[in-house]
Amino acid sequence: MSDDPYLWLEDVTGDTALEWVRERNAEAVAELTGAPRFAELRDEVREVLDADDRIPYVRRRGEYLYNFWQDATHPRGLWRRTSLESYRGPDPGWEVVLDVDALGEAEGENWVWQGAAVLRPGFRRALVELSRGGADAAVVREFDLETLSFVDSAAGGFTLPEAKSRVGWIDEDRVYVGTDFGEGSLTTSGYPRIAKEWRRGTPLDEATVVFEGKPDDVSVGAYHDPTEGFERDFVFRNPDFYRTEKHLRTPNGLVRIEVPDDADTSAHREWLLISTRSEWTVNGRTYPAGALLAARFDDFLAGGRDLDVLFEPDAHTSLAYEAWTRNHLIVATLEDVKSRFEVLTPGPDGWSRAPLAGVPELGSADILDTDPDVSDEYFLNASGYTQPATLYRGEIGGDVEVIKRAPAFFPADGLTVEQHFATSDDGTRIPYFVVSPQDPAGPTLLTGYGGFEVSLTPSYSGTTGRGWLARGGTYVVANIRGGGEYGPTWHQSVQRGQRLRVYEDFAAVAKDLVDRGITTPARLGIQGGSNGGLLMGVMLTRYPELFGAIVCQVPLLDMRRYHQLLAGASWMAEYGDPDDPDDWAFLSEYSPYQNVRPGRPYPPTFVLTSTRDDRVHPGHARKMVARLRELGYDVRYYENIEGGHGGAADNEQLAFKWALVFEFLWEQLSALE
């Protein structure tokens, strides 16, 4: 489609484009909100999102446990804190640190919380990030955690205007900052290209440049490790989404950490950890992709290559992540998409290993927080598709306690969870989970993602439970290639020119569901967002006969122009470069916007996005809908004027969005009932 008639819809806040958006919104709202079921769905989902008895997850910052909390009274949220002793009780005593709703009202701003970086050690100051309407771009403001007030810039407080900034503490009077310093300071992906050291009380334009990347890098940054006795400073550049060039910053200049560009590295006290994404041969030994290696940091930088293998993958098991406590390393792995944990401990005779004590045999668990400067404490959250979350606190070598339990938001009696494997076109076995009533008579909802090494693991969703499972639906999660469920090769095997394999995998799961008698094409709906929205667009244009309804959220759809829209250039390592004729040859095979054709059996489709999504441009969704409407297809559209890439800025908007989605699916897939 060399002459794009809908380019005008890429004007995000243009009057003509927004008029079109409001007209489409009105049509979708009129169609989907009139029946009593919509109000029931909206209220049930909102009840889950606002529930007072859900787990208030915490992160330790010194003596306090911090939590960010949203509910019906505080839709934009409270940043608050308590003590461990109080947190153990049924009704912790919370001290409010920052009330985002009150702040927005006082300042006349539509603030959405984006997080805070707290100064270590001491934990007296924080760099708070707030965005307007939920965008990735945020303002940064220094906050005093003793007086519970912002530090005014006139008094030397660190503040940054709205941008996609990267900022972090060095000490109480210095930060590393990458932001929009003006022309040439951002990469083509819209992220910082220059890292500077900024001293309190000096103008930002006098900050000292410590590292510069290239314009076509994805991003550049610097950070400080304040671990006492092991203080270090690092700078890095990301040439693409999966490669990093990292240096130790020393008084004598930069020292490159000599590992493959696609390997991840991290330092903890005397140790350097290396996680490989491809085979690495060093000192005559080849380490596989997906391995975790350890070396003594100073020895490695001096040229030593004595590496300890902490983890090696096999056909069923991959490395998920690792987390340090003060004296131990917790290694999290996935075994056929089920969580496993080991504790590794360095000693004079090498590394010893043991299972992490007290972890339940559930489908999925995650280490949420550790306290690596001080103790061997960890917080672990465990749940499954039908098991509400349980939060554990433990200390390695000590007791494990259940510290919080989430309520059940839907009845799980009679629901079964099974794992099956479909066979893709090239013979690869694709795992997927099915959550269903024992007698599955209702429709089926299938979801997937398939990109960026993101794994979809079993977890409890009160929203899906209330909106789908409790009403008799079957829910399916496909662990297709492109994710990280089986390590880097599971992802790398479908990058760029091999991307069609992702879509063959998802189609294979859909066919397998029908072959097993779980559903029929007319009763099978699918849903996905972001890269999963691209997946939905390809399913619509390549496999329409397999589905009865499609929900496509915050999607990429125009793969001819994606690299020119917002953060799109940062994803070329995943998809390819549309300006390269060889790359466009394979991108053009599946790019949904370019592959819409008349006279095809496209099922009813619902496309949703957000005006404030500054990661995936809303033009993708707008233009796709306009093209489908032009050809007379059954499509509806809803664009939240706020919300960022998550599609909603608060629980009210989130509940409304999910009620629209579920109402659409029930309406389309229940026609045969």
C-alpha cells in the first residue's frame, strides 16, 4: 500500500482524527453498553480491581515496606508505607507518602503514577515519576521521604520536564540522567542518546556528559551500584533491543565488560553474572544459549575467564531470572512453563545448591523482592489459574511464613486446568493451558503473545475469572514461540524472517482445540495486545476461518511504517527493517494493514487502543479499522483518550474497557446458544 489513504489518522491529537475517533467510540459504546450484561460485567470487574482485601504487594526500602494502592476512593492511587510487623497483621497501619489524586487535583494535572527510584543507602529521598494520562513520557520530581514533600527545584531539587527519561541516584547530591536535552539528544527510537552526571544546585545544561551513543541506537544510560565496599558505576548503549555494550566507569576511563553483545550482565558484590543468549566459546569451552555463568568481577575485568556454570538449559527447562539476597542467589527457572527455584551459595569450594524451601507446587511463582544489601529476606508470590495468590516471606536458611492471601474472586469448584501440546506446521510442539468447566458448553477465549522473549506463565486473574470463567467460558493460554518459555532459542527461532512460525503456532493451537472437541471455530474467540495485537491482526488476515471473534488491543498493524512511529524503531531487531527490500519481502507477507483484502470471511472484530499510548502509535489501530470499514467488514473501535500503553489510566477506565471486551465476546460467541 504505497499510497496510504489513512495517513491522516496518524495525527494523534489532530481535530479531524479525534473527531473520527469520537464517532467510532460512540458507535461501539452504543452497541456494547446497552444490555444489562455490560453493567454487570463492568461492576464485577471493578469490584475485583478495587477490592480492599486483595494483596497489597510491597517492596522493602530500608526499614519500611512500600506499596502503591488504587481503589474506588483513590483511583489514581496512594504511595504508602508500613513496617514489617504491621504488614504481618490483617489490617496494616499505612502511612500515606503521596496521594496522587490529591496532587493532581491541587495542581490541575491528570497525573498517573509511573514509579519512584529511592536513594540507597539511607532511603531519605526518591525520584518520583508522574505521567500525564498514563503515557510512557513522564516528569521527574525529587521527593523527601522524611518530610513527605517534594523538593522544590529552587531549593536544589532534581526535576525534569516531561520526556522518556532515564534517571537514577549516584549519591544524595548527584544523579545520572538521560533525557531530551534538545536536538540530537534522543535516538531514532525516542529514548536518551546521552548520559550525563548532574550535580545538585547546578543547571541541567551544565551536567557533565559521561557517555554518548549513536543516533540509531535504541537507548543509552548510566547507573551507580551503591553496595558498600563494592561501589561501581556503569554506562551502556543498546545498539538494538537485544544487544548491550556495557562499560565500567573508572577514574582512568571506561573499561569494557567483554562479553557477547547479546549477553546480559549484572554485578553483586564480588560477583559478575553473565546470562547468554547465544552460544559463547571462551577458553576452549562453549557455553550454550540460555546459560547463567558467574565469575569474580575484578578477575574477569583483568582478563581472567574462570567461569562457573550456575545453570544450563535442557529441552524442557529454561532460565527465567535470578535474584540476589545478601549471601545467596535465587535462580528461577521454567520447566515446561512451570516455576522452579534453586538457592545457590558461593563458598570456598565453589557454589552449593539446594531447592528454595517452602515453595508450593503451584503453576507459577515469582520472587517479588529481596534485600540484597542487608539480609537474606525474600518475598515470593505464588498463584495458578484457579488458585488465588499467596504471598510468602522467607529468609534463606530460616522459616517461611504465609504473610498474605488473596481472596477468591470467582468460584473455582468444577474448573479444571490442563496442559496440552499442539503440533505446529514445522513439527514443533507448542504447549498451551486450558482452564475450563468439567463440562465445557460455553465459548472459548484463546490468548497469546509470541514476542520479545516474554513468557506467559499460569497466574490468577480475577478479571478473567469474573468476566469469562464464572460465566461458563473456557480460557486458553498459548505458549507460542517468540516468548521465553524455553529460553532464548524459543524466541530467536522466530525473529525477523522466521516470524510466520509464530502465527503458525497460534493457528495450530486453535486447530488443536477444535480437534480435541474443546470448541468449534464459531465458538472460539481470541484476544491479544501490543505484540499480541499484531498476532490478532495476522490471525484476522491469514486465518479468519479459524475464529468466531477477534479482540485486538493497543496493536502494531502497519509493519510498513511501524519503525517511523514513536518507539517503533527500537523493535527492528525483533521484526526487521521495512526500508530494507529484503526485510520488507518477509514483513509484507504478514503485515495486517497491507494484507486486508475484500471478500474474505473475516469474523467480527473489536480493536481498542489509547490516544496517550506513546509506545505503540494509535495510528496502527485507527488505520486498520478505517480500512476494514472501507471494505464493509464487521468491525468496531474504542480508543481511550487516556491510558498509555496499558490502555487505561485508572480502575474505572480499566473496568469499562474489559467490560466492553467481554460483552463483545459473549455477544458474538454465544449466538449459537
